[in-house]
Amino acid sequence: MFPDYLTHYYRDAPFRTLTELPPDEVDRLLAAASKTRELPRRLRTPFYFQERRKFEAIMHRQFVAKGGKPERENPHYMILGNSEIWQDIEPHSLSILLADFPTEWISFTYSDSWVAYVDRDLRGNMIPRKQQYGMLYRLEELPALFETYGWPGDRWKTEADWEHDVYVEAQIWSDEPLREYRDVGA
């Protein structure tokens, strides 16, 4: 019914999460990185980190309320299946079977979590709200979610009201299932 694997896209090393660092450390790292390459728009916008920290806290609370057992305050991000968009953005990826993740450490948002929780994009354009936004989902909820709203697939390419529903994002709330991958590329 849906892909049985998750994909993580990254530039230098996998599963590094900027929002787990203090803001001054993030600023220092981004300043150093900007000397060697152009940073993506999201990383050049203070609004991005303000909003991301805000909704990561909301997602954490929602996950706990739904019976999740997070071991991290800030999740690692992956895509259910793969993403044509992220393939074009980041030079590296790795895929892991969904079955390798205990369900108490994984949640999902219908589309990118930014779209699910923030009502405007980084250019200030409004993102129309949908009923499936603003909530994260557990693995066992996915069949009903997709039955109700469909699988995003490639509809974002041709249907204007799907332009923000580009994939299903997974949030990993523990380092444990990722340990063997954390040193790849480091």
C-alpha cells in the first residue's frame, strides 16, 4: 500500500540535526559553511529556525500524546519512500527498511513537516491549510490516512492544490536505529 523503506538525504554526514544545537552554534556552523558554498534558502532565514524549533516542540508533544516514546527532543528526518525533490538538492542518500524502526520511535507528517505546521513558505507565500496538516501520525495510522487523502505521489507536479503535498515525511525520535549510519561520510 505504501513504500516499505525510508530515505534520508544529506550533504556531508547523515543524521545531523541543526535544531538540537544552541542558536549561536548554528550561526557559527552556517557562517563557516557559507564561505565554501551557497546555503539553501531555508538555512539563510532566521524565520526557518524559529518556526522549526516551535513546531518540533509541538510534534514532540503530539507524539507523546499518541503513545510515542521519544528519546530525542528534536527528530531526525527521513522520507517515506523517496523524494525527487531531495534527490536534486542533496548529493547523498541512504535508505533503511521501515521494519528496522521500532514504532515507538517513528512518526510521520503528511508532506514536509514545514508545510504541515507552518502556514507560509520561506518567501512569505501562504500555504493553504488542509485537514491532514498540523498533526503527526503513527505508523498504524498510515493506511487510514492514505485511504482518506491518497498518496501524494506526483500529483504536486500537475495539480495546483497538491503543490505542497510532495511526500510523506518520517521523524525518527531516537538515535539507536541510526547508530550504524551516523558515521557514513563523516
